[in-house]
Amino acid sequence: MKQLVFLASLVSLAVLAGCSFLYSDPASETDSIVDLTEVEREEEHQWRMPEFEAVNQNGETVTNEDLEGSLTLVKTIFTRCPTVCMTMTPNMVQVQEAMDEEGIEGVNIVSFTVDPDFDTPERLETYAESYGAHFDNWQLLTGYEESFLNEDLAPALFTRIQPVENDIVHPTRFFLFDENGDVIRLYNGEQNFELDSLIEDLKYIQR
């Protein structure tokens, strides 16, 4: 029963945490970190990195196999996002800067665009640079079909990705995948983003 209640809560968080002020997520305001290491996966694809082939901001091909063997911090974005991306992306830049300062290595950062038809590699590069990101460990991915988002990525993240008016609803969490491609943490990427807690958690995981 506890397992069902926990999963139901995660579904509610994921569904409501979108890229629009029309979708509120009050529960997430107190959940800066969710530990998924002990959660049972009812489906094989649930909370697991999907198979994909994409192109990064440099025009290089990237697949899920390239991420195996390392921790990977994933977020969803799109360059025309009028709302939460303008908070989430600077927050992730803070994470990157803090990892550099603390000497945390072996953690990839990957951003999947939810607007692949518009977000070319060049647009993603310009977008990331405008926020002060560097590309030593951060890849912004595009080049896949939109069907990948709802048939593969959204189910893997236990969430939804959906156009709404001039926006696209997508998760505001940061998802930490382990070396085997399983999600082990959810971090709040927007409201109540806690940089220090996230960095300390990464140190704990890598200890």
C-alpha cells in the first residue's frame, strides 16, 4: 500500500510539474530531493534511460550508450520556453559551476529539447551559451522525432510532455540516472531549488 501511495504521489508531481503557470505543483515545494533507489519498477522502461539516437549542440551523434557508466543529470527544455525554463536552466548552470568548484567529476548533464523540430544544434548552442553554460560535461540534444518524447522519454520519466497554447508542458524536475541508466534521484529544478542539498547529495552518492 505504501508503494502504491508513493507512486501515486510521484505521478501527481510529474503530471502537474509542467512548463506553464497554468500548472501548479504545490507538493513539490517541500520535495527538493526524492530518493528512488528502493522504488520497484513495475514496467521495464519506468524510471530508466530510453534508447535514443540524437544530435548535440555540436552536431555530434549521441546515443544512450554514450551515457552508460557515468551518472547523468537530465532535464527537459526548449529554447522558446516562456516560463519555467528561464529558471531551470540558470539553476542547472549553478549546478555545473558548483560541480566545477567542488571538483565533482564523472557527472554528465543532458538536456533533451521538447521542441526538436525548432531547436537545431545551433539554437541549442546559442541558448546554453546565453546562460553561461560550458560544454565540457553538458550536452543539449535534438534530432529525434517528436514521437520519441511521448512514446519513450515521457514514460521513462513517469511524466507527460504536451503542447498547450504557446507553451509545452514538460517536467520541472532534474532526473539523476545512475551508471546503469536507472533514475535514482528527482531534484526540484524550479521552485525550492536547493543547490547545496543537490551538491551534497552528489557527493554522498559518489563517496
